[in-house]
Amino acid sequence: MECTVRWTGVHGMQFVADSGSGHSVVMDGAPEGGGHNLAPRPMEMLLAGAGGCTAYDVVLILKRGRIDVQGCEVFIKAERAVEDPKVFTAIGFHFKVRGSKLSEAAVERAIKLSHDKYCSATAMLAKTAEITTSFELLSAD
């Protein structure tokens, strides 16, 4: 896996990341740090990546279990250390899973498998942060 991150110029703190799979993402800093607030912060991108990683797992596990999953959203709240390097110290993932005849046991199992076995992003973040999960089921009917 490869990625190139390029600073866009001397008048701010905007960066473009080009992924090995051929996609680009813009990141920017807060005005108090010299940025222009035109794109997500790098640490926000880290949280988004973790949310995408675990949501991907949950949907895939449910589909493989022949569960009629029709939607999955993950709401993430994180706390960071006060001192540099200001790592994440607590991250809560709240899943809203939509489908027909969803069972709490199946969704709980999928989330647990993601966090205990499959999601490399949350496994790395768990080295500094307490990870918590919660979920709610939404009917597609």
C-alpha cells in the first residue's frame, strides 16, 4: 500500500493525498494553525478511515450471514490527549444499522468481530484509545 502527500503551497496548510489506488483527498488545517479550513483535518481523516474500516466489516459480515442489511452509519466521537502528540484517548463508535428483520445478536456479533478481529484501523487506534461501541437497529419496513 502506498500514498503520497503533497503540500499545495506556501500560503496555507493544505495537503493533497494521492492513494496507491488512484484517488485523491484534500486535507487542510485550522486557521489558528495556518490553514484555511477548506477541507477535513488529517486527524479527522484518521477517524473517518477507522469508521469506514469498521462499517465495511460490519456490512460484509452481515451480508455473508445472509442478513438483509440495507444501511449502516457510524457516528464517531473522540477525545484527544491535552499534551503533544495529542493522541486519541477515547473513541466511541455508534452504529445505526438498517434492514429487514435485523437481530440484535447478529449486529452485535458483526461489530464485535470487526473490533476484535478484522478492523486494522481500530486495532491500531486501540493502542492509545479506549474503544467503545454501541448500536441501534432501524427497520427498513
